[in-house]
Amino acid sequence: MKKNNSNFDIDLIVTQGVGAAACRNLALDIAESEYIAFVDGDDLISSDALNEITKLMHESGADICIPRTISFDSGKIWEKEFDFPSLKKKINQEQKIRITNCAENPEILSLETSMCMRVYRLSFLHENGIRFQEINFCEDVYPSRLSFLVANKIAVYLGDPYYYYRNNRLGQRTSIKNESTMDLIELIKSIIDMDKRIKITNIQGRYIINNIIRLVKWSITLVPESLVNSYIHEVSKLLLQMPSSWTYFNWQSKAMENQENKIIKAISSQNIILLEKRLLGKRLNVVDKIVQEFNIVRKKLKSK
């Protein structure tokens, strides 16, 4: 269904039961604009900020714009800066606009994985074959990280807020326990395959695996209790397949929070039992710790 008025040319496509990823991929297939943005149904955007962003992208040739995001809770009526504002300020070095990329600022990969919080040049997404994963949980993590990695120009824009992310909505898809949470397994497989598709440096891999660990720790709280153990086992097997240079670099850099460092150390030990315990937040006994340290030393000796 198409609606026209003096200001907008809108195509309204009604779908049923196909999921967010399929809907957004359909929009990507038929869109004819220069830029494209995605908005979750319970969130808000600023049209004024969007005008400024597209102008900036046109002038700079940016593939992606990372604007300011505000989270809000309509029940408690509060607002706060979202999407690691201190990191964005550090990247911009007091500038309102900074044009960068993942080679220059790999820490940009630590930002939120939501595709909705960005604005994209449509031709850039087409040229790089970037599409949403047709899964029911975290479907935008893979295209988000891929787009950051391959973009030549990323504009970090600290002007007026653009995206308003609603927290704690009743029935929010990412706060309900159900089996779709286990789709994160497919996501991790895709991240491993992405390393085969494009060249990812060790430091970039460090930030990617940090993101994955945060997602796994969060997702454990959403998996039905009857599936937690099997979920953790499958996720652990996949984490052990991550490039060893990512995990070794991570651990040596000491750039992560203490809990995440322990998980990285468990991955480096290549001991799945220790890794499962770390992901579940269980304390290690003395024997576990000795085995972990032994495996790490053995791995270092083998690499020499």
C-alpha cells in the first residue's frame, strides 16, 4: 500500500508472522533512497537530528553514522545517555563530528550491536551484501559488526540525540524467557565464519569476542531453565573455536572487566568444563584452578 502527500512518499507493506529480520530485509530489497534507517516499534527518533545526519553523511561520504542515543522508561519517566557515551567522546576527542573506521579505532566495535541506533548509506549495505540474520534473537548483531568492520568511513556524531530507546517495556522481546534465545548459537557460528570471510585483526577480534561474551552472559538469564545446561555446553564449544589469537590478545591486554577476563582465561585454557563454570558464574575449586593454569602454560610452550 502506497501513501503520498506533499512531503513524503511512503510504501506501507503489511506482513504477518515473518519476524523482524525478514521485514527489514524486504525493506532493503525494495528501498530506493540514498540512506536507510531502522526503528523498533516501541522506540522513537528525532526527525531534526536525522536531517542533520543525512546532511553530514552526504558531505563526508560516510557509510555509517553513529549518533547519540537516549534510553528512556516511560513508566518511571527518566532518560539517560545510552550506547557507551564516554567511549564515543573519547573517540571524538572533544569534536562534534569524527570520521573514522575500525582500523583506526577498533574500540568502536564495543558499541551497541543494534542496527536501529545507526543510519546507513543504502548502497554500502548492498555492495557488501549486508542483511539481517533470519533468526528470532539478536538478528542484528552479525550485520552490525560486519558493517562496522568493512566501512571505510564511520561518522561518530555527538550533536542532538537521534535515537530514543525504550527500556523495560512490558512484553519486550529481549526480556522474555523462551527457546528463541538459543538462536545466539547460530549467531556465534556466523561470527566464526565472518573471520573466514574478511580479515579481522587480533585487536578487532578482542572487541568482537568481548561483545559475544556480554551477549552470552545476558542471554543465560533468558534461556528456559530446562535448557540452560545444554545451551551453555553448545555455546562453550563454539567459543573454543574462536581464533586463539583473539583470546590470547584479550587476556594479555587486561582490557576487560574481571569477570570477563576469567571467561577469556578459561577459553585460553581450552578446557570446556572450566569455561562452562565461568559462564554460569560458578567458583572454581583448587583442582580446577591447577588444571586451568597447567593448560595455559602448555599452550604457551606449544606456540614457541
